Amino acid sequence: MGKRGRGWTLGLAGLLSPVTFWLGLFFLVPLLLILAYSFGKSGIYGGITLGFYPGNYLKVFDPLYLEIILRTLVIAVLNTLLCLLIGYPLAYFIAFKGGRHKNTLILLVMIPFWTSLLLRAYAWVVILGGDNGIANRILQFLHLTDHPLTLIFTPQAVIMGMVYSYLPFMILPLYAALEKFDWRLKEAAQDLGATRWHTFWRVTFPLSLPGVIAGSILVFIPSAGEFVIPNLLGGARTVMVGNLIQQQFLQARDWAFGSALAVMLAVLLVGAIMFYVRRVGADKLEEV
Amino acid sequence: MVLQRKISRGDFLRTIGAGAVAGSTLSVLACQPNTSAQSSGGGGGPEEKVLNLYNWSDYVAKSTIPNFQKQTGITVTQDYFSSNEELLAKLQAGGTGYDVIVPSDYMISIMIKSDVLEPLDMSKIPNFKNVGENYKGLPYDPDNQYSVPYQWGTTGILYNKKRLGKLEPSWDPMWDPDSKGMIGMLNDERETPGAALYKLGYSVNATKKEQLDGAEAELKKQKPLLRGYFDSTQNRPAVINGDLLLGHVFSGDAFLAMAQDDDLDYLIPEPAATRWTDNMAIPKGAEHPDNAHKFINYILGAKAGAALSNYTYYNTPNQAALPMIDASLKKLPGYELGPSVFDRLQIIEDVGAATREYSTLFTSVKSS
């Protein structure tokens, strides 16, 4: 620090103060509040008495709630994998074959972002719903089925809605990672006798890992907290942790338990992501 | 509970609201909207011509507020909440700046116990005389010290009469395997367990363990037959477009659906079903109590009351307004209720600590 002098330190402090203030007020304080609430005691009529009541956390371990948490994690992992499977080829195609249309194609991926998620979810209700709905009419027109199918309000509809909603979060970081890819490495691998599959698996894919990791995290975290799509497209038959938390705050008036669930979810997510980055990421990242 | 009723036409708005609420449970503590800064100058002088109304979305007629402004010169600002619990949380945080709020029945009793309501001055609400005897002195506020009714309705079954034929008033159709996959219940911690309690012949406010266990078993039996658990505003279009044969709905949604499709019908099941009431009240510390009383009195007037119900399709507690209710609305089955139907309706009351029993029960059913 001495080398750079006091002016530099002050300048840095000046530059960082808005973000410190912002994160402190709108991220740290709410987080601490939730933590404090999670040990509090809910009043019968809402509100909360602060204190130390670990009972909220014990309740999380009730089999009823553990099952919901487990189901949530399974759905979130499934969603992440599907997004990766669908998103990777697309990002690959845009980055390597997009040519001068690259920017247009990426723009097309981003356009759905500009509309509210809720409106898009409702659009799916319209598309999938009804015996004479759009999807059923198309399926019958193409003679893929001879009677209307039950498409909406099924677990499959929830997964489909989630993949649809989170796909751009996967594609964009993948594209960013692949776009920087140095073609010469691929040529070198092929010159050295690697098959196309080998080239992809040993050269291209490892180099795109930062994108895979970033995309997976961006998809996994919000999908574990999802509560709108299970209600709108799943008919609330599939309860996720997000629904459970919402319900504690808005229906059961049990803020303490809701906060404990939120804290547990956050801990689980941080744990899962650290595990993931360690296992999938770090060693391969170092190799690169 | 009885979370997201009315809002008949504002499906989008309301759900967006619900989403925003979950995102902003903490901001409840942080934000104190509008007027708390601009005090009316204290000392009993005349109030500034302002009124802050906190209401369910799409719950006033188009003419309601403009006419009030024309008559009184008071400018009304309206904000919206999407659940009674959201409303309660805001009031408990204090300093909301609202002058009139519209909580449902059971929430009135919670608010009275939580000491967040201002007693009403009935001398300023002469139109209270228009309120019918059936809608006065309800259990949540026996002497109408804090609240007067705004609109009321029932919770029943909207169904496809063309496909199912005319049904007897009963809860059994909602448990009928022949309609498997075509039944939608409400995503509501009190109404849906309530339907099971009614079916078993218990009170909707049951707290005995064996009664709640019985309701849970009924609902678990029912779940495989259901398309899902929805808001009333989702069940309505689903019944209209044929996704559902039967939907558990609030009456206003049923009437809106029947007004556009003759094949649909609404039934209020035996042995019992819910009747609910939304009420006007003044929160403690309201800055424009005189204007608030004026507004409440205006709504209880014949013309304003009729305009309200003709728009929302819910029932009016306002006897003076009854003659002005649209004939097309009145002739819908289930809108005008004879005493034999009315007397079997039950009111959802606050059950205190048992609220959480209901919550666990419903979670357990939904994740079964």
C-alpha cells in the first residue's frame, strides 16, 4: 500500500463506498435480519419476538419438510442439467457457426428476458392449456396424437417452464466462454491426430468450463428458490421450498419458520455450489 | 388464507402482486409509502382534501372514485394489496399513511386483537342504516365498532353443466372419480381444508385433532383426482375453456364465468359452505379520519354500493343498493340466496394458534 500512497487508498475507498453502502444496506442487513428472525418466535398474529429458539430449525428436519427440500434440489439439478444439455449445443453453434449473425442470434436469446417472467409463464398456460389449446391443436394437426393430451399442470410442465425460463442464463455465459475460444488450439489438436470427439472433449469442453460453471450456478440458485412456475404451470401440486417459504410469510404467519427455511436453503446452496466448484471446477480449471 | 379472492378481472396484476410480495417481505419493514411526512397540520383543523385507500386490486367500479371526488372534492390515492397477511404486516410495521383499508372477516378480528384499528364514529356514517341485518354484527366484530361491510360472497363450485348435467348441491362432485383430472381446488389453507371439513359435517373453524386429521385424509384421497390447486381467478378460465369440469371458486368468479357462458353453473354445496365478507376499516393513526368516514359513508350509499357490485359481480350488503343491481346478475343461480341456503353458510374465523395446524395440514396434502 505504501508504494501506491495515500491518494490511491482514498480513491479506492471513494470508489468502493457506493457498493459497500449498497450491499451493506440492501444485502447484508436483510440477510442478518433473516438470520435473527430464524431464531425468533413468531407471534400468533404475525410479527416476531427475537430471542434464541432453535426449534424453528428442528422443525425443518420434519420428514414432511425434508422431503420438500430434497424434491426441490432434485428439480433444480434436473433443470440445470437440461439447460446445459440444450444450451451448450446452441451456444456452441452461435459461437462457432454464427459468423456475422452472432450478435443477432444472441439478441434473439436475450429478447425473452425483456418480458416479465410472469407474462411468459401465463403465455405457456395459454399455449399448453385446454383441449382446444394451441399445443393440442398443433399436435393433432400433425397427427402426433388423435385425442387432446393433458399438457398443463403436470410435473413435466413445471420442468419445461423452468428450462424455458432459465435457458438464457445458461447460454449467455457459455457463449461468452466459447466465443473467446482460440481456433488454433482445435486445429493443433486435429493436426496431432485427435478425432473430432476427442478434440471437443479434451480441448474445447475443458476450456469452456468457466462458462459451464457460471451458467450452472446462475441456473441452479434461482431454480432452487423458484415458487411461481410450480404454482402457475404445475397447479401447485408440486410443493417446492420457495412455495413453502412464501406460505410461511403470507399464509401461516410464521415468519420465524419461514426465515429458518430460507437460511437452511441458503446454507444448502452455498454448500452445493462449493462442492460443485471444487469437484467439477477447480482441478480442471487449474489444468487450464 | 382466503388469500387472493376478488380481483376478478386482474389476474395478471394480482399474481404479479403476489410475486412482488414474496420478494418484498422485508421491504415491508423498510418502506412507508406516501403521506406520513406531510402531516395535516394537527390541531383539529379541517383536513386536507386527500384520502389514501388501500384495497384489493380491481375492487372498485370505474365510477366509484371519480364520483366520490366530484361529490366531496377529496382526491383519492389507491394502493393495492394481494393478501390479508400483507395488509396486516404493513399495519404492524406502522406509519403506512393509509386512511381506509379493506380486510376480510377473520383478519378484522386479528387486527382488533393486534390493536391496529381505529374505532369508527357511527354518527359520521349515517348510511350504516343501509346495511342489512345479515351483514351486521358478525362474529369478528360483533358491534361493528371497527368495521362495516364492503362486499360479500360465497365460496362454491363452478362447473360445466353441459358435460355433467345439473348437479345436486354437495361437495361429493369434487371427490368424484369420474371427473378425475378435471377438478381444481383452491390453493388456500382454510378454504380447501374447509371443504373437507364441510363434507365431513364439521365446522370450518374446527380445531380438534381428529377432525383435522379427518379432513387431511379426505384431501389426500382427493388429490389424485385433482388437476391442481389454483387461485379462484385461475379456476374460472380453466372451467370456461374446458381444462376443468369443476372449479372451487369465489362466487364473483363464478358469476363472471356464467355471464359469458350459459353451459356453466354455480352451486353452493350442502351441508355447508363459506360465506365471506370484506370490510372497510380505518387503521390506527390514519391522518384523514374525517375523509375516511366520508368515503365509508359514500360506499354505503345506495348508488355507489350498486355500482360496486354491478362491476365486481360480488354481493352487496347494502339493502338500499339491492333494487339497482343489474337484473342479469340477479338472475344467476346462487346470486340471490333464500334463507335455506343462506343459513347453512359458515364464516371462516381466526383460529389463533391453530392457524399453523391448517398450514401444516395443507402442506402435507400438497406434497403427498
